[in-house]
Amino acid sequence: MNPVIMTVFGGPRRDGFSAEMLRRFTREFQAEFVGYDAYERNYAPCTDCRYCRDAEGCCNDDMDGFFADFEACDGIILASPVYNMSFPAPMKAILDRMQRYYSARFFLDKRPPVAKRRPVTLLLSAGSPDEKGDIAARQLEQIFTVTNCELTGRVVLSGTDGADDLPALIDTVAPEIRSEAEKFRKAADDITFSSHNS
Ligand SMILES: Cc1cc2nc3c(=O)[nH]c(=O)nc-3n(C[C@H](O)[C@H](O)[C@H](O)COP(=O)(O)O)c2cc1C
């Protein structure tokens, strides 16, 4: 049975570098893909209303479907451009809305707040040749401590500002995309296998 993989795309350009990285990554293996586009969904930001300190979940139901897929899937692929060393605002809004899981863990004592462990891979594109995606990865790792996720790898396509030939630049990270996709697929398969046998 194919794993169910959630993809979350964080950029506004569907013909851009990060979109193409996501297409190439998902071509590497068989899965049932459930796709979310942060700009298209345009979820509300967290308002720190503190509802989630007293009840599990979020007072705003706009992300209910997202959270259900996030908790049930066998793996997650995040693909995004780097904006000001971090994620574009609509993607950052999604990450901030994970606060409900932090509250579940530390105010409601849910251990763990999400039952199923899932691997995550991060695909980034960045204008600067020096950008390594460290801040974005650190943000995710903080969130993953309360969402039962594990960052299995990242591919960063840097130096896009000076590039006019998109396929040629992406070809430079093709081997990394293939090896990270293989690592991710194995991790997701392990989870699918164990959850079907437990
Ligand atoms: C608002 C904004 C902020 C950006 N900030 C950064 C940055 O901090 N570091 C960097 O390397 N590139 C930065 N960039 C460049 C993008 O990361 C780069 O163009 C990226 O490859 C675009 O990806 P896409 O083709 O998937 O849209 C920024 C671009 C925009 C529009």
C-alpha cells in the first residue's frame, strides 16, 4: 500500500524554483500525495487567543482539514523559497498555528500531542549563494518537538538570484533530491508498514 504524503508548498510562484524542486522530489517515488498551497489557502495567523490552553485544537476551524491530514499522513514534504532568512508569511502562519500542539503538550499534558511519528523533508530555494536554510530548519525543529515529526533531510538550491536557466540550476541539486527522496521514502514506508501492522 502506498504511503500518504502531505506536501506543503510555501511560495507564490508555481513555476518557480521551489515548485520545480517539489515536482522533482515527488516524481522519485510512488505515494498518495495530499497537497496544500500556503498562498492559495491563506490561513489566518495565530492570534495567541489561548483557546488551546484549555481545550485541544484551535478556535479557528479554517485549518481543521490541514491538521487532520498533518496528523494522519505517513510523511510531510515542505517546499518553499527563503524570505528574509525564513519562510514567506503564509507559510509562517501555518507554522505559528502549530502552537495548538505546544499548548496540548505543556498546558494540557498530552504526551505526545500527535500520536503518529512522521518524517519531514525540507526543500528550499534561495537567492543568495550563501543561504543554507539553517534558520528555517531550526524553526521546524522547534515545532517538531511537539508534533512528533523528525526532519530527515533538506535540500537547498541557493544562488537563484543570478540564474536565468531554471532547469540547469535545479540539475545541480538533482543528486541530492534523489538521495533525500530515497531516505524520506524509506522513513515514510517504515511508518506505513508499522502502523498497518500494529
Ligand atoms: C520578500 C523576499 C525576501 C527574500 N529574502 C531572501 C533571503 O533572506 N535570503 C535569500 O537567499 N533569498 C531571499 N529572497 C530570494 C528568494 O529566496 C529566491 O528568489 C527564491 O529562489 C525564489 O523561489 P521561487 O522561485 O520558488 O519563488 C527573497 C525574495 C523575496 C521576494
